[in-house]
Amino acid sequence: MKPSSRLEIFGAYFPAYLLASCLLAGCASTSKVDWDSRVGNFSYDQAVAEKGPPDKSAKLSDGSTVAEWFIKRNSSVAFGVGTGFYSGGSSVGVGQTVGTSPSGQYLRLTFGPDGKLTRWERVRH
């Protein structure tokens, strides 16, 4: 009997390796941030370093800053209707799509004039 080559051995065990790596990857999770514990000691600069630049931000008259980071897109519904006409080798088509406007969930962080986190909330637009 001829000894198996490395490629044949790898091919025989590849499905098991693939399954094990998928299962291990599925177990990995991102830890949830405890925003309540960050109030008072988390700065705007730390937020930008951790989450990147905010999608929206505004400076208020009292010196505080409100910033929003995109979390995830909400599902939306759309449908389309159309009609067409064909005559003598040419055609014309007209269609219209109707749907809900895209929306999503955002993390809104409010920072005081000193740059420290004073409030947080999840909002939907």
C-alpha cells in the first residue's frame, strides 16, 4: 500500500478543520460597553479614538457637544411597479419604486464643556 501524501491527508481532514474554525469563530463576541460606568470619566477624544469620527456632531451654546455614531441599519421595505411598451423594434419602459426611507440606530453621546461624557442613549432615525 502506498503512503498518503500530505495533500491527501489535508484534503481528508479539511472539512473537520473548516467546521472547527467556523464554530470557534461563532463563539467570538464583542463585549458590550457599560456606558453608565463611563459617564463622568470618558472623554470625547477617547470616543473618537475608539469609535472613529462621529457621523453627526453639534456644539451647543453651553459648550457641550452632542455626537452620534452609526450602530446598525434598520430593515426597510420597498416595492416597485412598472410598465413597458414595444412596437416595431423599439421599446419604452417606465417604473417607479416606493419604499420607506433608510433608517438606523445610533449611539448618541453628550459631552460637557470639559469634554467628559455626561449622557448617552441609543436613538433611531
